[in-house]
Amino acid sequence: MKIALIPARGGSKRIPRKNIKMFAGKPLIAYSILAAKNSGLFDRVIVSTDDHEIAAIAKEWGAEIPFIRPAQLSDDHTGTMEVIQHCINTLESEGNSINYACCIYATAPFVTPESLKTAFELLIDSQAEYVFTVTSFPFPVQRALFINQSQRVDCLYPEFRYTRSQDLIEAFHDAGQFYFGKSMAFKVGTPLFSPASYPLILSREKVQDIDTLEDWRRAELLYKLWQTEIANDSHIPS
């Protein structure tokens, strides 16, 4: 069995009720649910939440809520891996056999069915434990600066102070969309950010972390622009 798991706790602090706040005409969580369902990959699309309002809205958009997540796994300190493990263990305790799981964040409006399908193909072909989305930093991270205790600028990596940009290794970061992996890897806690994972590289304009209201506004603008481009492309004669 392949499952999609969407974690969506109710206690968002910086953007209250973020998971179900309306984003470009839909509750934010709806985009992840629809991407999972429209991919045709999954036997079950499950939302793990501690919040009954989120559960009700997730059901309206086609997700299952087979359990309410315990309070001890719904605080600010609970990691994604713990939530995935809880879901897999709960389902398996009910007699389900899970081979693959995909954790899709509830705050990923740019996730697409095509990316999910590509990730699963890469997971099989690469024989990795996980595949997840990454994108490149727009500027060399080795040239990062910080403000020291004297309020002066200093180099975070002084060993690269005089290295040419073109000689620096390109760096990537987690795109914050999904983690597709083998069930056993999740269960034993194999680290995601390790050579156990294979990257699915996304362009930067398809990636936006949504943690603040500024992030939210930028994400909506990017999303609307993306949808306009899709609509325009669909009207180009072949």
C-alpha cells in the first residue's frame, strides 16, 4: 500500500489557522490533498491533525481522517518524522501493510501531481530510501554574512572570503513540499537530510515557504502568476 500523509496541526502561531486559511480561493490544505488524489498514486490520502475543524475541512476536500493525532504529538517541538511514524504505526496496528509513504506538507500550494509521480519514479529507479524536493539558493551560501557582537559585519565562512563565486559548490535547501519514502526507512528513523535521499530539483519560482504574512502574500502572487502562465500556455496552438 502507498499512502499520502498530510500533517496539519491546529496550533499555528505566526499565521493563525494557517492550514485552512483561504489561499487563492481554496483552503491552503486543499492543494496538498488534491495533488495527492490527482496523482493517482495513493491507496489512501490521510490528514493527521489534532484539530476537528481542520479534520472536517480536509474531509470536504477528499482526505481521510482515520484518527485524531494525540496532543503530545501536536506541540511546537514535535518533528515531522515522529508524526509520520505515528501514522504508519497506527495504520499497521489495524492490519494495513504499508510499503511507501509520502508526507506532503499542508502548506505546499505549489506541489503538483506530476512532481509526486516523478518522485515515486526516482524512488524506485535510484533505490534510495527517500526522494524529496529541493531548490538552489539564489546566492552562494559560502558568502553568507553575520552581524557580530560589536554590530559589525563578518563572514560566516571566512575560509571562502576570497574564493570566486564560480568556484564555490552550488548549495540547495529543502523545498518544503513533500518527502516520499520507503515505509521502513521512516519507521526506523533514517535521516532525511543524508545520502539516503535522492533530490527532485525544483526551480526557485515554484518554491515558497509560508511562515509569515509576508511569505503568504508573496506565495499568492507567485501562485496567481503561475496559474496565468499555465492558462496562457494552454491556449498556444500546437
